[in-house]
Amino acid sequence: MNLVIVESPAKAGTIKKYLGSGFEVLASYGHVRDLIPKEGAVDPNNHFAMKYQVIERNERHVQEIAKLLKRSDALYLATDPDREGEAISWHLTELLREKGKLKNKPVYRVVFNEITKKAVQEAIANPRELAQELVDAQQARRALDYLVGFNLSPLLWKKIRRGLSAGRVQSPALRMIVERELEIEAFKAREYWSIEADTSKDQHPFSAKLTHLQGDKLSQFSITDETSAKAAEATLLAAGTDGLQVVKVEKKQRRRNPAPPFTTSTLQQEASRKLGFTTQRTMRTAQQLYEGVDVGNGTVGLITYMRTDSVNLADEALDEFREFIAERYGKDQIPDAPRHFKTKAKNAQEAHEAIRPTSVLRLPTEIKDHLSKDQARLYELIWKRAVACQMIHATIHTVAADLQCGEGNMFRANGSTIAKPGFIAVYMEGKDDAAKGDGDEKMLPPLQEGETVALKAIRPEQHFTEPPPRFTEASLVKTLEEYGIGRPSTYASIISTLQDREYVTLEKKRFQPTDVGRVVNKFLTDHFTQYVDYDFTAKLEDELDAVSRGEEAWVPLLERFWTPFKERIDYTQENVKRSDVTHEALDEKCPKCGDQLSIRLGRHGRFIGCNNYPKCDYTRDLNADKSEQDEPQVVEGRSCPECGSPLVIKRGRYGKFIGCSGYPNCRHIEPLEKPQDTGVSCPKCGNGTLLKRKSKRGKIFYSCSTYPDCDYAVWNEPVNGPCPRCGWPVLTIKTTKRKGTERVCPQKECSFTEPYEAEPSDKQ
């Protein structure tokens, strides 16, 4: 009897079925041991010796493996085919060796890129030894992350506030988000105008853009105000009374080639753009597809391994794709030879294939009913991308026509048509932050040089330059990959860590740094510049890759990093004051006492305060206009219901509110924003409806409109019930990281919950 170890219990049953009665398959449930969670886990003074302990939640799984190994003839380690998988196998063998369970028992390492019967059986038949260089690379990465985290985090507690932490890879990612926000804040919009002509031929309307005016070629900022635009409009209308003359027609044919099959990074990007998935949701769903789903005739892995940088496809898969495309779409839809792609990513790990369906014959439409909604949508995306990459290019006809409007005035009209769709018939890649008008131009009517078309109108249009867009998950992943920061398998954890630490928030699917995130980033960029430098971080990834290839030893790598890093920690500890970090000087005097003002970090975020505190208590909101702060704004047409004095808009520690100008003699206050009515009847009194309100600290809650007569309130968004279990007339929507979004009963004695998900917009 042979014992096979995999990482996930979901895989165990499928692999056991493929291997038969001579094999027993158990799961390690991920990593079996990790560094001890305290100082001294990595000892720089002892060649970076690392102290490990068994992960408590997996201890019983290790014991079960050790117990079954007693009556096994051989141990096959079939953990995932990457550094982490190699490290899990190594840690497990180290634990079993310490327990004396490996005496006279052969240990084999087996890897497979897909969970199919053929792949698993071939891997078992062709085992190898553990790759120590991959283990060393993983240990080096873990040691680096520990050394950075355990030394920088206490420094952040001392210099900023308790509870903060910093990471080796997360910190450069935070820097990207903060720097983009600073660009946006520093951006000054510039006005410019474009001028288009509306024209038509044979009842086919089209438009053309002005490129030359009175002999001068126009640039973006040639026309920058309405007066100039109106003058140009008048000139063109006068010159175009007889229409526009077609002086040149250019016809071209261009090819558009399909995108490569998915890597981890490109899958995360496309799933974000087209399906609205977070990186974590993408990886969780891809893991399920890889580990196996019962599609009616048994459980089978539907896609190849989802952590890969490779864009290569196995020859066997290429043959299957080409045969399928020829049969389904026609022989004219496959190129003469299979397409091969070359990766553009820095530090690419190309040990595996690209992400593809394990069999192209499992059509998304045919297995859809056996998959969850997320699984079906992601599988279809992977299937379409893989099929399209082996199809012929798309052929596009483009037309550009120059139309003269009197002497020296020229318009250009562009158009295109898809002559042969090729791969576009199956799949079209999405874009990040596509500008309005991007993509193929509209069609033009047939135009001949020398002919005249009617001028219908001249349209001047005002525009303003726009700041660079904030990062989405897709564009952040793309930028991290371009810089070579982190590994594709870590992007999801980088993003979730930044959000968990409350360094960034996701607003309308765009990342914005919080006040704490800004201060942490400023501290790191000012005092640990090298360690948040993009090139330094990428170079470190290169060195870790060199370790994984056996080209470099891991201990010297750690020594080169640790010595200057520890010196910088010690220097900052002694020479940087807390006020240097949390205060940012302003070139402005306090209107109350004349001392200097600075931007400071408080419990509720950044604000402007006097350096003479506590003697002077002057403060104002960071984003408030100075005059607005000094002179409260009067609420027009309203007076205090208690004393009749004018009401004014004031600013307190929790933001703006309406208060009586007669303060402190009259203390009447009310919220600035009117509560929103949810339309859900109050379940307690039945007389009012539940209103969406804000607490003093800005937290959203929902309470009865008849308050104080009825004091019913809930934190989560209410929806009309009734609860199927207890009959309570109102349910609430609750979102947690572990369970996602659910409808739950707000009654403490009732435990009713059910999954709930608003339909995401399908951009595909």
C-alpha cells in the first residue's frame, strides 16, 4: 500500500479514484508548520536558522498521516507544483523524519499540472526527488517577510500608532496607490476644444474631426476657450457653404492577433474587468475548478494548475484545440501551424502550462448545470480565451478620409469594418480604463476622391484634461507584474492585506489610500526609501528566482539584505521622533495664536492643528476651506426651532452638522444630511419606516422614523422579510470575508441565514 499526500481534501477523492486500491490519499490541508509567531523565529546570528512549529489546526492531520504511514510501503508527495507545494512536502517529510516514521521507506515527489487520470498516473509512474532549491527559495522568502514584519511593525507602533504593520511586498504596492492619489490631487485640469463636422452621403450620416485650421495643424491645446472655438466655427461654416470636398481616401487592411492563454495575472485582470470578481474570488473559484467538480460522470479537474506565469500549451492540448476548432468553426479558422506565445512578465516562472481547460470538449454550455454560478462564468472565460488563442487572426478594413472645408481647413473621418472576425467570434480581450471612443471606429459610406458631401453642422465641444485614474484590482495587478513586484500567486493576498490593515479602501472598484495609509507610506518612503523602491523589490524577486534555479545560495542573500536593513531600523529608532512622522508642516500661521499649523494624524484621520497644542486648541478639517472654517455658513430660510436664532453649518470632530448660532445659550443640533428612507416598515411599531442614518463616528445604521417614540435599530441594511424560520417581518443583508454576502434574521434567538448576491454587471 502506498500513501499519497495532496494539499486539499477536495483533490484526495478524485486522485484516489484514478490510482485505485493500491493507494491511499490523504490531505495535508495546506502548510503543516510555520515559523514560531514571536521574536527569534529567524536567527540572523546563526546563519538565519529558522524555528518552526506545527500549525495547530493541522496537527491532527499530521498525526493521521503518520499513523497511516506505519502500514504503508512508500510515501508519494503530490502537493501543488510550485515553491509553496515543494515547501509543504519538505516540511511534512521533516516532521515525519523527526517522529521516526520514514525509516526504510522510500519518499517520492510527484507533480502534475492537471487533475486528470492520465496526468496523475503518469506523475506516479515518473517520480522525482524533492527540489531543495525550490524549498530554499520559499524559506528565503518566508524569512525575508518575517524579518521585515517583525522589525518594522514595532517601529510603526512607536512612531505612528499601535496595531500597524508593514510588509516587504505590500509596502511598495501601497506606495503605488498613494503616489497615484498624490498625482490626482496635484492635477490641474486644462480646458481644450475639439471641432467636428456632421456630414452625410446617400443618407449615411458620419462625422469628421478638424485637423487643420487656416493652414495650421491643430494639437490638443490649439483651441482652449469658447471664444476661439466659436470663431473657428464661424470660419468653417462660411467656408463650407458648398459642402466638404473629399481630397484623400486611404484604405488599409490590418490584422489583430489573439491574446495568449491565461496566466495567473491575466486571469485575475480579465475576471476583474469582465466578471467583476476580486482577485481572491477569482483564485478561490479557479482552485475549485482545478481540484475537480462532478460534471455528471464523476469528479474531474476542469482546468490546469492556476498558479503559473507560463503562456505555453502542451503539444497534446494544441492538437486537441486545433482539431476541435476545425470541426466546430471550420478548417479555415485555424492557422497553418499552432500558435506559440512568449511571456512578457518579469521574473516569469514557466515551469507549468498556461491556464486552460483540461479538455476543450467539455463545452461551457454542456457542463454549466453542474457548476456554481461563479465556476460556470470563470470556466467559460478560461475556455474561450484558450480556444481563441489557437484561431486565425481577425482581419479589419480601415478607412481614413480627408475632407477639405475651404482653403487651409481640413477634417479627417475614420472608420473600420471587421472583414473576417477570426478569433473575435469566440473571445475579445478587455481593456483597463479604456477612453471614450476607444476601439474600432464607426463605418463610413463609400467615398471617392474629388466628390463633395453636404455639411450639416459644425460642432465645437468643450473638454477638460483628466487626472490619471485610480487603480482598479486589474490595473494594480498589471502594474505589479510589469514592475516585477511579488509573484502572481501573491497578488490576491497583497491586495487583501492592504485592505485588512485599512491602509486603502475600495470605492467604486477603485483604490484610495486612507489617512493612516498615507502616513505609513510617507514614513516608509522617507526613512526606508530603498525598501519600498520598485527596482529594489523587483531585484530581490530576481535573486529569489535565482535561488529557486539553484544559481544562488539563500543564506548570503539574506545576509546582504539584513545588515543594512537592521542598521536602518536602529538609526530610525533612535533619531526619528513621532512628531516627525505624524506631523507635516504647513506654510500657514494659526489664526488663533499665531503659531505654526501642521497636518496631523488623529484618532479619526488627518486634520490641521496648531503646533502650540495643548495651549492652543485650534483645529480644522484637512479638506475644509479656511474661510469656511472661520465663518460658519448660514442655512438660508431656516431658524432654530427652539430659540428662533439663525441656523448655521458647523464642523465638529465627526464632520459637518447644523447647529444653532446662539450656542452655547442654545444647544440645538441636527444632522446635515437628511436620513434616507429604505421603504421597509418598522417591524417593532409598524407605524414608521426604517431610515438610513449615520452615527456620530460616521458608521451607517438603520432606525425607525418615529424615534424617540420607537427605538428599533439595526446595523445591517434591512430588506422586507418575512424570515422563513421565525416569521420576523424584516431580514438584513450582512457581508463577511469568510461567508460573503448573506440575508440574515436580525433576531438574536433566530439563526436563519441564506446566501445573497446582487447580480454583478456582465461586461463580457
